[in-house]
Amino acid sequence: MKEESDSSQSKGLIIALVISIIILLSLVGYIFYDKVIIRNQNFKQENKIEDISDYSKNEEQIVDIHDDLIQNLYSIFKIDGRCHMNIESLNNSNLIKLRVAYENISKQNITSVECSKLELSESAYCGSMNGLMREAYNNGDLKKFKEYEQQNYTNSIPVALIESKVHELFGSDYNVYHESFGTAQSVAPSCYFMKYDQSNNLYAQFNCEGGGACAPDSQELVEASKKGEELYIVTKLTDPNGVQTKATYTFKKDQKNGNYVFLKIVKE
């Protein structure tokens, strides 16, 4: 009887030990599954989400043409109704870049300067034509005309302000070359221009008696989209003969000033 009792106890211990081992293995398995496998799956899922996000940044997305940014950029760089403004000049002309910058500077920054302090021009006069200047001009009295001109005042703007606006619109790395440039008021490039006065470090407004017909292209904003750091504005140009072409602007976010700056306009 004692031997049977000892045998039963041994079997019980073995069974208890086996059960304990099974429980321990199950616990280890659960911990491994929870801490390693699940965590690894979550890590992969998080990376997958980031990959999708990165991919979406490189997808072209439609932008509402009535968006304030789109409207503002189109207003600044549009060709519509602007003499001497076209695809070629907007892409390559330093004069046009200076003009666009000037046209988008607040009038509050424009000051007045005495014409007597400026270097005068042979082909244009300083400031606006006043009564005495008009009388001398009509009488062909150039000497009197120049005397009255020196008593005149004209609009001026600091060189630094023009340069700052060029960088704001065309990129902080754009190398600005300062020179006299025509404004949108005139058909003739030599009339109604901002004269670069290096000695006074400013631009001053000069005018002349000019005329002529201006027939610039008309333009219509069609659509806009964004891809990564670039923004695209698609327009339809119509020349004076009624010929229509598609022209697309490309803007890119400037890494230094954070603005969307003009890169190019391409006819398609």
C-alpha cells in the first residue's frame, strides 16, 4: 500500500510539473507575441503611414483658382493688358522684374524728391509737366524748360526697397541688376520710366511726351495645382489676332523667405 501511495504522489508531481511547464511556456509565448510581434507590426504600420504621407506630397493636387494665394500670384504676374509684358520678357528681362517689383510696392513707400538734386535726362523730364514747363515746351524754349524742370518735384523710391521686393517675388537668390526701367503707364519704353540714380541710391520718376497704340495679350485664369513645393497656374492667352495659347506659370516656395516665388512661364 505504501508503494502504491508513493507511486501516486510521484505521478501527481510529474503531472503538476508538466502543467507548470505548459503554463510557463504559454506565458512566455504571450509575452513574446505582445512585446515583439505586435510591436513589430505597429512599427511597420507606422512606417507605412509615413510612406503614404510622403507619397501624397509628391502627388499633384488641384487647387481652387479662387484661393487667395492663387488670385494674388496671378494678379502680380499676369500678362493681361500690360504693355511690353509677355512670356519672353517675364522669363528673361531684368527690366520687367524691376517693373513688376515697383508696381507691387505700396504707394505709402513712395516719397518726393527735388528734381534739382537729380541727374536730369535729355530724352525725358523730371516729374509731371506743370504749367510753366508746358508753356516753355510749347514755345520751344528748352533753356526755360530745364530751369522750370529743376524747380519741380518727382516721385522716388529707395533702391533697397526695389531690391527687397524683387527678392520677395523672384527669389532671395536672384541677382538684381539696377538700371532705369519703363512702367506700365506707357506704350513707349522710353516714356514714364523710373530712372536709376546711383549717386542718390534711389529710383526717380521721369516722363516724356509720347503716344502710340498698345495691343497686349488678354489672359484668363483656367486652373491651378500643387505638387510638393511647386505651384502651377494654368492660363489661356489670346493675342490681338485672336490666336489662343495655353501658358503655365511655375512657382516654388523660397527656402529663405517662405514665399512662393516666380520660376517661369511656359507656352504649351
